[in-house]
Amino acid sequence: MKRMYEFKCCGGHITERFCSFEDKQTTCSECNLPASRIISAPSVALEGISGSFPGAAMKWERKHTEHLRKKTT
């Protein structure tokens, strides 16, 4: 299975590639130097004020509540 990984070369360029887990090196697309796979920071989305993690269950609950509210009025 291929996934998106980030690679960094000696020149400091960061390249993203779809590749298999076994691939540890690639060629930089900007300078053609060898680039090694790096661990990238995850992307995390927090709710604006409370700081809680929004999830699929919370989203479903909110939509369900809105739907019930519209039904009763």
C-alpha cells in the first residue's frame, strides 16, 4: 500500500511522495540530491474555543439534534 511520505535532502528541500513503507530514500525533485524520509508533524484540528477534538460521533450528534429540532417545529 502506498502512502504519502516526506523526504528531506541535504539542501534542505522537503519533497512529498506516494511510496511504499519500505522506501527510505528518493531523489529530491528540486536539486536531484538524495533525500531521506523524515517524520512529519501530524495535522490536528481543534475546535476554536473549547479546544476539544471534533469527531465523527460529535458531528453526527449535532446533525441529528438539528434534524429533530426542525421536525418538532
